[in-house]
Amino acid sequence: MKFSRLLIVVSVLFLSKNTYAGWTTEGVVEQVISHNGLHLIHTTISDTTCASTGKFWWPADDSDAKDMLSIALAALMSGKKVTLVHDTDTPDCRLDNFNKATHMSIKN
């Protein structure tokens, strides 16, 4: 059941990639961190956000937080690339220049 839900979320995000602005370029997840109610990832994504590149966060209590964490961990373990949606106009920067991500997609 959990796998099918994750598959649906990933499929919807993948199919909607071209219809929404704010998707990053592709990159590899290099580190996953959970700290003080936030999930954070370091990636090789080259988009500059919050005065840095490849750093994203999302709140652990967000409705998609567990799905996004699962995608990030799957990408980290498999070496697959991810893309994320983030606000490019008014970024929500936290900690050491991590930008808030709202969606994530894993690539083959």
C-alpha cells in the first residue's frame, strides 16, 4: 500500500514536471539530514538558490514530508537523480542557505 502511494506521488510529480515552473535541473543526492523538525538534503543540483547550490529543506510535519524523505533516501541509496520544486522568486531560506522544496521527483 505504501509503495503504491509512493509510486502514484512520484508518477504525478514526474508527469507534471513540464507544467509547473520552479523545477530544478537534475542532480544526485549526496546527503540526507533530519534535524529539529526539518528534512534537509545536499545534492549536485547546480541551480543557485539562497546563495548556494543544491541545498534544500522541507518541514518534517508537511503532508508530503514522508514521501519526499523516501524519495530522497531511495535516490541516495541508488545513485539516481532527482529534481525538486522550489520558489525561485521568494525563496524560503533556512539554516546554512537551504531553500525550501515543495515537490520531488526521482529520475531513472
